[in-house]
Amino acid sequence: MLPTFDLLDLQPTDDPLRFRFDATKRLCTPFGFLYGGSGIAASIEAAERATGRPLQWITTQFIGTPVPDDAVDLEVSLPAHGRATTQAQVVASVDGRPMFTSLCAHTQRPSGDGAQFLRMPEVPPPDECPSMSEPFATVLAGTFFDHLERRLAAGKIAIDAIDNAQTGPLAMWCRIPDHRIGSAATQAFVADIVPLAVCAALGVVPGGTSLDNTVRVIDPEPSEWALLDITAEGHHRSIGHGSLRIWSQDGRLLGTAQQTCIIRTSHHTR
């Protein structure tokens, strides 16, 4: 049976290719819109339920912005369904207005002999790392921040990097209370952090809006804590780019993610 991410509370409908979830405050940012990681996780779970196969890859383009208490409809289509691999598309809408769309690949091939070609950075364990400083000067309680614990393992981010740009390695331990990180949906939920890394590299007040986000699942065996090994790669025309690797506590590469975002600070204050 495929894992479920209960935080989403994704609901089936009479159509096996249609699902719905409410953009509750716990899935949203402190600024009153759906957290991108929540939307991607919902696309993943809808696609996995529709195909019956675990997700291997997803790329999501953000078109609109659901706000708290919006009912978000997810429609899955299956343009290719083979003996072991399925290609899926998920379109999310609110009252018929498109919000985001995801392209997905799924496989049920046997795992076979795994191989890993990279090594996790050497950082202190989670219990020796400080909690990440609050990234925004606003009330975080009740939002997705309540469901994501993050501890800084290397570098600086958020308010600590303002006017003191981050250089060198940046890594962060994270965990989701009551959920282990490994499934595609949980990896997507924690991986939406590149905008903060780009702002830290620029030394500016945190603020960004995702244009797209891609997650590739390598090893879904879950871990209580996951290490995000984050790289801010570039910034031009107000667009930031970056990537990250997701590691388990025992050094397994769980997955990778790449993200493009609009860097903006107009709605944030110090």
C-alpha cells in the first residue's frame, strides 16, 4: 500500500481521477496563501492514488495562489500507462480557476541493487544544531511552520543573513512531527526552501514566490530527520535558482529538488 500524508487530508470523489483538499491554515504560509510544498505534496498523493504506483519524479508549475479555506480540486490524467511506468498530469483549480499543474512519472519496477554516488556532508546531528531563526517578522503560529521543525546544521539563513550574505555550505535538518520523511509527498513538503537560500545568498530580507519546483525521489525509505543540503545557484531579473539534496540520518540520498522563484521583499519587514 502506498503511504499517505495525513496532514493534507486529501479526499477522494466519485471519480477515481479527481480529488479535493481544503487549503487550511496549517497548509498555508503566514502571508495567507498555500505553501508550495503543500500543493506539490497534494499533487503527488493524488497522482499516486490514481495510478496505484509510487512517484519517481514531479515538476510543478505555479499559476495561481489558493488562499486559506479554498477548496482545491485536483484532476489527474494518465497520458501514458505501461506495464511498469506511468506518466501522469495533475491540474489543480479553485472554482474552475487554475492554480498549479504537475507532470509526474511513476514506476513499480523492483528496486534491484541500489547505488549511491554522493556522500552526505559532515554536519553535527540534529540535537546539536540550533533551531532555524524565524524567517519573517510576522506571526507563524497556526501555519505550516507548526508542522515542520528545522535546525540549522551549516551556514546562515533568514534574518541572520540580512546584510551579511551567506557563502559556503548551507545545510538544515528538518522533520515533520508525526511523519517520517521518505515518501515523495513528505520529501516535497520539506524541499520548498530554495527561495530562502537565494535571499540568504543575496543578503536580503527573505521573500520569494515559486515559479516551479521539481522533486526526484531516489530512496523512499523513511527517516525521522532529513538533512537538506542546499545550494543557491544564481539570480537574474529578480529570478532566483537553486537546488538541494535530501539526506537521511544514516547518510542515504533520499532525493533531490530544483526550484525557480521570484525574489520579492515588498510584503515582508524586518
